[in-house]
Amino acid sequence: MSRNLVEVIDSITKIAPDIEKNLLGVRQSAIYAAPESMYIWWNECADVLNESAGNHPRAEEIAKIFSRQEE
């Protein structure tokens, strides 16, 4: 079962609204991306999170959401 990147980004921005602007471009691109190219946007999201959420107070929670450990 594949995950929806837009939903993952939305979950992350609910707990960390201050990084929403950093993820906006990835989210917008993922909405219109072909399924076979979604890996590009997952990688881009990971890069953005590494840069903007690495030292975030909720970094551990963000990582759990992104890596599906919150389920």
C-alpha cells in the first residue's frame, strides 16, 4: 500500500506549522506528479525536512510521521 505524500506533509504541518512554508513547494508538486515519479518528491521532502526540521523541537515526532512510525 502506497502512502500519500500530501497527507504526510499535512500531518507534519499540523504539529509543526512553522515549517509549512518550507514544504509548500513539495506539496504543490506532489499533488500533480505522476505516480511513477512520486519518489522524486518523497526524496525532495526528506531533503527539506533534513534542512528545516533537523533541529526543530518536534523533530522526533516529524521523523516518526515521515517514516510511518506513528501508526
